[in-house]
Amino acid sequence: MSMLLLNFLFVLLNLPVVLAAGVDQFVYSGFAGANITIDGVATITPDGLLDLTNAHQRLKGHAFYPAPLRFLDSTNGTVKPFAVSFVLAIHPNYRSSQGMAFFIAKNMDFSSALPFQYFGVFNSQNQGNSSNHIFAVEFDTVLNMELRDVDANHVGIDINSAISIQSHTAGFYNDKTGSFNNLNLTGGEGLQVWIDYGGETARINVTMSPLGMAKPARPLLSAIYDLSTVFTEEAYLGFGSAAGMDGSGHYILGLSFGMDRPAPAIDISRLPKLPRVGPKPRSKVPEIVLPLATASFVLAVGITIFVLVRRHRRYAELREDWEVEFGPHRFSYKDLYYATQGFKSNNLLGVGGFGTVYKGVLPKSKLEIAVKRVSHDSKQGMKEFIAEVVSIGRLQHNNLVQLLGYCRRKGQLFLVYECMPNGSLDKYLYHRDNPGLPTLNWAQRFRIIRGVASGLLYLHEEWEKVVIHRDVKASNVLLDREMNARLGDFGLSRLYDHGTDPQSTHVAGTVGYLAPELACTGKVTPLIDVFAFGIFILEIVCGQRPIEQDTREEQPMLVDRVLEHWHNESLSEIVDSKLPGDYDVNQVYLALKVGLLCSHPFMDTRPTMRQVIQYLDCARTSPELTPIQTTFEMLAVMQREGFDPYIMSCPSSMTASILSGGR
């Protein structure tokens, strides 16, 4: 009985402490079974190591404490004192390895962050923007002159930018002599870091030492900066990393945090072991058995080579029986390798959450292709996945990117598409990464709207199955040589038979385009594509993103800003100011109206894609919009009236006050 009590107390003492007002403190001595949110290439090893790069090259990895932390004091708005401690290590494969960063940020969305010197946390476009709301401490192992690095082995304090407000060569001060001792960030050994913020004093101290050594009295870095100008009401604590050319391992072994108190001590004895650095020590073989051991080794090597060669010849071209029916859709890895010149960086088109895309030319047919490389560690569901790939590959429409086939090699999948030379639509709307691109005129924009609508109608009603795309947005619309729209990236799509009830699934898609009913039902229907298409129309006409990142905006949602201008009869003010030349005002206003109809929060009030095309072609009179409230105001009114907008359609009395004229 006493042993059970001791075990219970041990588990209880090692749990993170959570209070009603928010997280007060927590400690992780290793991450095996820990509740940690990871994305990108980050992973937790079976031993409990938090590996931010997982030996990948040029890809980002993040890890977050899953709950938001309340740093701001509600009485005076200042940041409360806090302390963080963690143990890090960087495997010393090559000196080209980039470093990592600890950060506290307003959210967990780092999709726009860049790898390499930006640690997967910042990017080159928003350097120094106060709207970033990011405090970070970087551990940089490469000298980047454009970021004003002091050397290739330093620690820096970053505020909203990868350019540090203060930095210093990595190391610690000896308490007895006061002398400075260097620490090698890429030495492959564990290093302990302490970050302390003084609250009202606004002093930031960063201290580090070799693992097992007591915290030095003198910090490595010390700066005065009021973090209340950086932190939002809720913030997330995490780590970011982006491997360099070698894909070296970037590890976090333990983590602790304290609010209004010191960070709890990390139990060093419970930390996971780091991977071995360098070759294993060779055992000394007694001279008397050395000849025998050598002969045995040579024989074993010979047998091993014979078995491997025989196995290679036998299985080199072997494919599983169930793949025979998918044969015409399978590409050889050799052809894709030569088409992309060995997947060289010069052929890289982009890196996204679902894989890396390369351009290429097939060696025999000379067909231009785009190859998406996706890692796939699980063999479960592989047959169903490839069957779905082949099904989508049978889609034939002028406004859909053609999926040509797939290739499967070891733990990787390769999806092969026809290449779209003009890239994605969002680059032309926002001139991302290429300010020299031309601005689309209204005729081009309307043709793109009409084309995507036609593609969605084909997916919803005209193909043999119902296909729900689930990720309609500007970055997934590609432009061919004639600037015609092609809807692509079916990575989230779902198929089901006509006339059947779709099954519920987890919420997936892009924030800003998600239909409100998904939050409650999770049921995937064509109307969620209609909602996203409505937001897509408003985005094209207004040249603005669905959600304004600047939180100072009174109307952060684009649909609410359009509604406000619709009420005020000032639509000309919301139309994209960059729109060149004269354009048909009535056609522009019609597009805005259709966009508002499609993005209606009531799913049953939205039109079908066939009706949308009829509206756009003026083959059917669109319903009249009466003055309505913004989305949030309208939802509040409906909830007070006892209607749940996410799972119920509008009752007739409320429908009449919102929309008249029928569909």
C-alpha cells in the first residue's frame, strides 16, 4: 500500500501545474508520452527526445506547449515575471547546420515563416513588424551578415525580427574567476538554458551552461525591453528550427516554465539519451583470436553480399499484387529522378504543409510535370490512398489540374501533375516574392472566377462521384499559359457516391475559408466548397486576404468589410484599387453579390455551384440582398433567438429578413 502511495505522489509531482487563471508552471524531463503539439518535420522519438528537424533538409519543424499562456497582468496590462529553462543539443554532422530558436508568439501558425537563417519563425517580408508579436531567443550556428550576426556560434535576443537586439558568442561566465568560457552549440552535448523576465523591471536575462553545471550567477545576455508591447493577451510557448544542407538533428531534452516564480528544476537523471556522436569504439580483439575473427568476418561479408545481390535481383521490379490494376498510373522512380534532375534545389517550385514540389520534364515524352514528394511512414491504408489517387486521376476538366499518377518508393509517395507555368493565383493578387508580376485586369479575374466555378460544378455534380475539394483558395488555383484557372491540390479532398449521406470527419482546410458548420458537425458537403468559393470571389475582387492579420482592424474578416460597404452603398471603396483600366461596374458588383451569397453562414441559404454559374452568366436572376448585420452580429442575434447557425438552416421568418427572392 505504501509503495502505491509513493508511485502516485511521484506521478502527481511530475505533472504540469495548471490553475484556473491559466498555466502557472510545468516541467518536462523528457517528452515520452507528453502532451506537446508538433508540426512540420518535428517528431518525438520513442526515447522521449523532441527532434525538431528529424534529419530532414531545408524543412521547418515546430513544437509548442499546447495551451495558451496568460502573461499579461489584468490589473495593469504589464507582463508578469516568468522564467523558462530547457536543455538543447545540436548533432554535429556538418558545420552548415542552421540553429534553432525558443519563442513566445501570439499563435501557432508559422506557415509563412522561412527556413534556414529564419529558424522557421520569421520571414524576409515582415522583419521588424510590430504585428508579428514574437519574442525569441536564437541559437545560431551560421554567420549571416545580412542579419548582423556576430559570429557562427552565438545566442541572440530577437523581438519581431531575426535581427537580434542583443547577441553574444555562446558560453558562460565562471562564478569564481569571472572569466568567459566558450560553448560549442554544435558539439553534440546537452546545454542548459535559463531565460528570465523581471516583470516591472522589464529585464531579460539569458544564461547558459553545460548540462549538469549549476546556473551561473552572471547571465550571458541581459537587456531591458518591455514585453507588454510584444505579447498579446494569450501567447504560445514553443521552439522552431529549420535544418541546413545536412539535415542535422536539433533536439530539446527537457523544458520547464514558471509564472511569478522560478522555473521548476529539470530532473537531469530522467533526460533521454542523445544519439551517438562519431563511430562506435572498436573492441580490442586478443591476438590469439584475431586471425579466426578476420576469416569469420570475410566469410560473413561474402555471404551477406551474396544474399543482398540475390534479393536485389529478385525484388528490384517487384510490385505488390494489388497495384497491378493501377499500373498505368504508376511512374517509375527512375523517370521522375531524371525528370527533376535528381530533385535538385534548382527545380524546387515550393514547400508546403503536404510536401515539396519540383518541376521536371519526362525524358521520353518531354511532358512538363510537377512532382510533389510526400513522406509516408505508415503502410496502413496505402491501398485505399492510391485507389483514391487513381480515382482523382480520372478527373478530366479544363479548369482542374490534371493528376497524372503516382510513384511509391520506400517511405515516400510522389504525386505527378501536369505543370502550370504561370504558378499560383495568390502571387498575382499580392505580388508575393515577385513584385514585377503584372496586375490582373477585370476580364482576367472574372474568367478565373468563372473557371473555378465550372471546375467545382464538375466535381460536385457532373463526375461519377461527388468530390469535395475542401481547400478552395487563391494559392490552390494555378494559371496555365493562357492565364486560365486550374483548381489543384486535392490533398484534402473527399469522395462519396451521389445520393449518399457524407460521413463526418475531422476539420481540415485553411482558416478564413472554413464554413462555420464544420466546427460543430464536421460533415463534409459540397456547401463547404461553396462557402470557400464565396470568400475566394471576394478575395479576387477586393485584392485582400480573407482575414486581416492586423488586429487593430475593426472588421478583420473580409466578408464583414464587404457587407459594411454594401450597406453603405460604397462598394467602389472595397474593390481592389490596383485593378487596371476600365471595367464593368455592374459585373464587379454582381461578383461581390454572388460572393456574399456563397459565404452566407447558413448552409441551406447558399446556392449550388450550378446556380452560381447561372448567376454569373446572367442566365438566372440572383436573389436580392437586404441590409444584414455583419457575420458576428448576425450569429449573436440568431443564438439569442435560439437557433444554432452551425447545424440548422434559417427558419423562414429569419430567412426573409436576411435574403429575399429565392434561389
